[in-house]
Amino acid sequence: MDTAPEEGFDRVTKMVADLFDAPIALVSLVDDCRQWFKSSYGLDTPETPRDISFCQYVLTEDKPVIVVDVLGDERFRDNPLVTGDPFIRFYAGVPLRAYNGAILGTLCVIDRKERAVLAEREVARLEDFAAIIMAEADIRRIAAERDDARQTLERALDFSGIATWRYDARTGAIEWRGAVAELWGADFETALAHIDGFFDRLHPDDREAVRTVLDGSISNGTHYATEYRIEHPERGVRWIAVRADWDVRSDDAILTGISTDITEQKSRQENANLLMRELHHRMRNLFATVSAIISLTRHAATDVDDYVERISGRLDALNRAQNVLLGANFMTGSMHALLREVEAAFPRIRWSGPDLLLPENALVAMALVFNELATNAVKHGALSGASGDVDVQWTQDPEGDAPRLFRLTWTETGNHGPIGPPEKTSFGTLLMERSVRNNLGGTIERHWEPTGLVLDISLPARWRDA
């Protein structure tokens, strides 16, 4: 209701008026309070109240209504449309039924003079014109729904980051819709209107492979699916995935498909591959370390129980290092996190120093050093008695110092056992020497004060602040 006049409806009302030789023909839409004329021939009034309309009876009776004796019908004799303009004396109206069966209004003819009742054939003809009107209305409704659906789909495509396209293999023309500017660049309408422009935008290293896949799809009529890089004018190199098939319903020369940006997925895949390679490398290193520890500990152990104890302690040290790496990014670990693990295993160890990020090999080496020192302190040093303590402190020279060093001091106090170097070099000592000198490129020095062992480690300062 209240829409502009339309030629299609006006043409029908004129034909109906001519066919029935009537001065007035109306397409009337009726709501709860008024009747409004979508099309009117011979009447200038745009609407009337419902309570005085003739058409309301067509709706309530759900069938055609023919009134030939208006003045003799008590429903209409005092109606303003009878007593005044347009002075109705004859009315014939048929329902306008919507696609869902609802009656929206009427198609009616009106005369200012009395007429004979319409024959069944004439009523049927009037109903045919009503059906034509509703078919016209349905076409408009379907077109409006189609346009709404297309607009909704295009908005959804914009938000989803998907571009749709149709490629004519005969002319090379490409039509685009959806999030094309986001995927291909703001100039897509001119730059990508033809297949040549499409290939110009591809990364040079991918053009030949894409051309081969497309030519194969054209030659064989098969699906077209591939991934390639493009040189986006605003966003740089991006990865695009395409899937398409031939539109056999209209023309088998039209390839219809979608394009999506998979740059982030590609980046995640590359990161995952890198991580898997790094993890594989780390696992090989870890197994090699475990194998060496098992082999060398076997020669140093005095009996089976001693062997199990030594192996368990050193594997615990490796586990502490792996816990720190797992809590971060597999590649680096925090010095503070490592010392918290050590402190949890050996509660009387106190520590202080800047938090540093250690690479995996350095973290494992430091974990093994701390484990050997703590184990020796429990067996022979400060932690063998109830009142002994260990203090660990470290510093790192500021940038610009030459040589720039990392310095760590392990200090035991409250030792109740014999104070002095061991009679022979143990495997644990060799393990610490190898970890510091060979793996970390530093030096390790031990001396025994009256209060206990003091150990100094110096390394090249290569670690970043956490």
C-alpha cells in the first residue's frame, strides 16, 4: 500500500473498464481501516474508509460480490459513495488472492447507472484479470525477494572475506562480486576485468603453474582448484585459494568459483612445520643427552641402587628444563622459571639475578649443572645438614662492555661435612665441566671456604632479558 502508480496495473484496469464498458475500474487493497487504490481508472480519489467500502464484503464473504440494486440493498442505500460522488449504482468485485491464499483486496468495476447482473462467463473473465494482477504482483514480490537475497548474500560475502567470480573462457572476461577489493585490491574492476590482468597480478613464480591448472580445467571440463600467491597493491604478497566448476545449466564455457584469502592459514602452517622440525631436532638432542648420561653414569655408579639414583636425578634435571621450555615457546626458557623448578626440588636453595631467556641447549646445560651441584650439596655439602643453605646469584654485564660476561656464583654455607676437594673427579664433575666449557663456552672454578663450596661460572653474555 501507498506505493507509486505502476503502468502494468494501470493497463489492466483500463482494459477491464473497456471490456465491461464501465466508467470505473479499480485495483483496491484493503486493510483494517481503509481501502487504497493501487490502480484506478475513472476515479481520482486515492482511498476511502473501509467501513463505507463495497470491497470489504468481498473479503468477508471470500467470493465475488455483484450488486445491481444498490438503492434497494440496505447495506448500501445510505452509503456516501451511493448518495454522493461517484454515485455508485452498480458494483462487481472479485478477490485478489495472494500466493498464500490471503485476500489482499479486489478488482472491481463500478458504474453510475444500473446494469444487469453479470453472467458467469463475465465473472470468470473478471477473475482471470484478477489472477493476472496477482501474477504481476507476484513477479514484483519475487523480484524484490531475489534482490534482497542477493544483497544479503553480497553483504555476507563481504563480511566473510570471500570473492565470487565468473570467467568466460571464450572472451577472457571476468565478473567479480563479494569481498573482491579486500582480496585483490581496490582497482579490481579495471585491473581484473580480463584474464590477462588476473595473470599480471599473480606472483611471477606461480603464474605458469596456475596457467597449467586452468588450461587443464578448460580442456577437460573438470573442476578448477588451486592455491597461489598474488601481489596485492595495498597488502603485499597474499595467498589465495580458489575452487570453481563449469556452469553447465546455462553455458559450459562459464567457470564459476570462489576465492578466499588463506595467508594466515599458510603462515600458521609454516609456523607449525617449523615448530615440528624444531621439536624433532630437540627430541633428537634430548635422546642423545639421555643416552650419554645413561652410558656414562653406568661407569661411575658403584652399584645398581647408586646407578638408579644417579640416573633418576639427572633425568629429573632434564625434565625440569623441558617443563620450562613447554611453559614458553619450546625454543627459549626463563632463568627464573628454571630456578623455581630447582628450588621446588631443593627447598633450601635461594637465588637472585635478572631474568634471562636461555636457548634450549643453554637451558639444558644449566639445568644439569644445578642438578649436579644440588645433588652433591645434599650428599656431601651444605644441604647434608639441617642448617645449611645455598645461595645462587648471577649478573650480566651491560651491553657495550668488552668482554661482556654472564657471571654466576654458587655459595654453600653451614656445611657440617669435610670441607675440601674430592679425592677423585666424579662423573658429575665431568658433566658440569662439559656443560659449561664445551656447551656454553665458559669457565668454571671451584674453591672451598671454611663455610663451604664456592663455585664461579663465567660465560659470554649472549642471553636477552626476559
